[in-house]
Amino acid sequence: MERIRVSIGTAAKLGLVSLKMDAPMYTAYMMTSEPCVASCAYCAQGYGIASRLSRIVWPEYPFEDVLRALRERPIFKRICLQVTYNPRAHRNMILYTRVLSKIGKVSVSFYPMNHYEIQAIKDAGADYIGISLDVASKELFRKYREYESITWSNTLDMLMYAVEVFGRGRVTSHVIVGLGENDKELIRVLETLVDMGVIPSLMAFTPIKGTPLENLEPPPIERYRAIQVALELIMSGVRFRDENFDNNGKLRQYPLDEGVLFRVIKSTTFMVRGCPWCTRPYYNENPSRPYNLPKPIGDTRSLLLEAIKYVKSDS
């Protein structure tokens, strides 16, 4: 019998483990059990830490047990299947998607080995696809992520083809803040993705013990807030000019006046972007001060002020 991993929060919601969850959670998160053969420097999967991804623990269960629990507790609005870079996992994802799509809406996040897999996963029943760029700097991509066909240019090609197959606004791509890139590199990549019809989903770098980047510090939350605000503006059609950055690529000003920012920035600016109903609760953050809010808050003024503080700072 095939086995599959589920996030600890998903396991709790399905009654597979006893755990109290206080964050809203509308998506069931699953991951293939096959080991990843890539070796991204920031990810646990390629370094023998298969049970953990970011801050989250992923216990493993028989696939049939998970299916039974999903049918007995129809509480999720979406299922997210995350697929490791492994030929067997890629074969299994087609089967998993066919079965899971009979239970609910399915998003599949994976790095395609070819164009065929993108069409195949749509034909199997997925209505959203995620292909992660992760690294916003072309130079750092080569250093931290490149492996066989996983290259900068190939990732952009796969994203463009995915938009052709799934349609604009139905393709997502994770972009990590804090891998050593500068603000200009980040913002230019976000603009490129949005112009392609891809929804960028920001994540803060999280150091994981046992990986090559275990000693790299996570990004200051003020910088993360500044990039969240930038993404909100980009999604609204605003584009940044070269004069918005200093010579080192640091963001120095927004294209809009502060008064306008306070009118256009909303609670969802600071929440998870991506597929519908994704909250990714405390995926890579401290619950006391999350990078991505799991739910809306009434007053976002303090969060916007954090962003403005960073933009006006010298660091």
C-alpha cells in the first residue's frame, strides 16, 4: 500500500493525531513520501530530513487511511499535494491526483521534469499548479538550487507553459525572501511572474538544521513587510522604477505616496497568496509574530509602518 505524508495540522484536523489547532485551516496539505533527489541548499528534503519541511512536521500514513479520513471528515475546501523531485513520486502524483480530485479541489505543487507532466496533472483533475522559483537571484539560483533540469531558464519556461495549460491566475510560484538577494532582484522577479500570469507566493527563509544554510539568519520582518507591500502594488498594476532603489538594490521608496499606501494596503496584503483557501498556518514562522498572517486583522496600519520603516532605513 502506498504511503503519503500529511502536515501535522492536517493530521490533527483529520483525527489522525491528537493536537489542538488554533489557526484557521481550510486546505489539507499532503506530500509524497519518496525522497527528493535534488539538493536545494535551504530545504530539508534533500538532506535526509524527510519528516520535516520548514517548521512543519509531516507524519506518514497509508494513503488509504488518509482517503478514509478525508471522506469521513469533509471539512477541507481544497487539497494541496506537494511532490518531491523523484521519478517515482512523479508517477504516483498522477494516481493521487485522480483519486483526490474525486473528493475535492486539488492543487499540485511540483517541479515538472517535462511539459507532458504539466498537461498530465491537469488531465488528472488538478485545477491549480505550483512550480516554485524559490530563489529570486539568477546567480544564487545556480548556487543554491540548480540540479539537472532545474535551472533558472527552465523554471521560467515551465511556468510559461503551465499558464498556457491552466490559464492565467491558476499557476503559483513560491519566492523565498532572505536567501541573499537584494530588494530590486526580488521585486523585478515578482513583476516578471505577475506579468506572465503567475501568482507569486512569498515565503520567508527559515534555517533548518542539517542543511547547508542552517546558519543563515531569517529576514528581518520589516523587510518582509516591505516586500509584501511591494507585491500588493505589483498585483494592482503598479510597477517600480530604477530610481526606487539605491545602488545596492535596496528599496528606498515606493512608487506611490505614503498617504495613498495607507488607503490601498489591506489585511490580505500580509496574508498567504496562492491557491484559494491556502492559509499555510505557521509554515515557516513564529506563531507570536508570523511573516504571513493566517487570517485577516482589522488594523493593518502597524504592519504598513513596519514596511515604511524598513524602506526609510539605511540597512
